[in-house]
Amino acid sequence: MAVLAKGLSFCPTAKFNAFQLEVDLFRYERLMKLKQFFHNRSISSQSLEQSTKFKLKSSFTPPGTFPSIETYIKSVKFDIQRNQQMIPTRNNLTRRERTCLQDLKNNDRIIIKPADKGGAVVIMNYQDYSSGIRAMLADSTSYTCIQSDPTPSTLRKLHGLLDLAISNRWISDKEYEYLLPKFPQRPVIYGLPKVHKGTAPLKFRPIISGTDSVTQPLARFVDFHLQPLVQSLPAYLKDTGHFLQRLTAIEEEREETLSQGLL
């Protein structure tokens, strides 16, 4: 329980990973080379007009040598490795806590999820969790059973829409490549337990994880372009703070109206 009490965002001290160090240094070196390569380079109005937030990540690495950057990276790598040998790593978990954490990880009879509200950590029997999710999906008024994965057909429809968009120049070539995923994944459903309800059997809030799904890039694209329109609506509320500001403004307006009425 002491391990879970630390929260699901707690990060145990990791062992030194030499390979990951090489990867991180390579990315850092590439970033510095890109900044130096494009430093003081003018950007044409045409390329600025064609620039877009929605494009695939570039793998471009500037050609040529950069002696000062390469020397600096070697020095950083040497210092990290030397400090790793000289300064012992302090573990933020005891040996017993690490053993418990490993046991929890390897226990396939339980599942651990954050509560829907309140920030609690909930440990459930996996069979009960699975039964609860299946019972929720069995509700024919909310869900429809399908016989096959719709990802291929959805991808074909998306391909047709994007072909139409690119032919009419509604989107750029880079946006077309970004919006058409090459290897889309099937979305996954999971449930957050509603422990605050206090009901039995336990109810769940369904969450669809669409990471790397066929519509994820399109959803980001549409959301980005709808934001200015949504913010112009009279009923738009950004967050709780914005809501409280609106209430304060309404209260001040009401008091001002009452004062004028009394005068």
C-alpha cells in the first residue's frame, strides 16, 4: 500500500542506461546542428505561406561537420559518465518497495486504475473489471456490435476525402501526409471506476484511447481550426477559472444595476 500511496505518476529511480544516453545525446546534437544550420537563413514568403503546424516529423540532419558542437557533445558525454561512476545513485524506493512494485506488475489477477474522481488509486480483480466493461458494452442503447474492424474502411473513406481536399488545395501536401496515417492502430476502450458512486457492482466511466488511430491526426486538425470559432460563442467557457470570472462579472453588473435603480 505504501508504494501505491505514492500515486500513479510517481517515477521510481531508473538504472543508468548507456544506450538511452547515446540516443538522447544524438537528438540533442541534431537539435543544436539544426539551430546553427538555419541561423540567419532567410525564409522566403512562399515557404512561410506553405508552413503548417500539421506535418510529419522531419528526420533531416544538416550535412557537413560542426567541430564546436561535436566537441561539446563529447565533453557532456564524458562528464555524465564520470559523474555516474563517482556519484552513487540514490534510490527513491526501498528494496522491499521495489519487490512489491514488481509483484504488482506481474500479478495478472488484478488491475490498477485511477478513480474517475478524487484522485484515488483503485485495485480491482481483473475478472470483475473485465465483466464490468463487457456489461457496459452490452447496452444496445449506447453501443452497437460490429462484425469486423472498421479501420480499413475508415482509412479508405479518409483517403477519398483527403484526395478531394488536396485536389482543391484546401490542404497542403505536408498536411495531406500528416492526416493520412500509414499504420493506424485500433482504438482501445478502458474504464475508470466510479468509486464515489458507492454502487455495487462497480460502475465505470468509458474512455476511448485513440492514440495512433486512423482519426487522431484529423481530430487534432479539426480541433485546431475550430478553436477560434468556439471561443467566439457566447456560451464558451475555457475552464473553472474562466467560469468564476464570468460569475464575478455578472455579480458586479447586477450590483451596478441595483445601485442605479436605487438612485
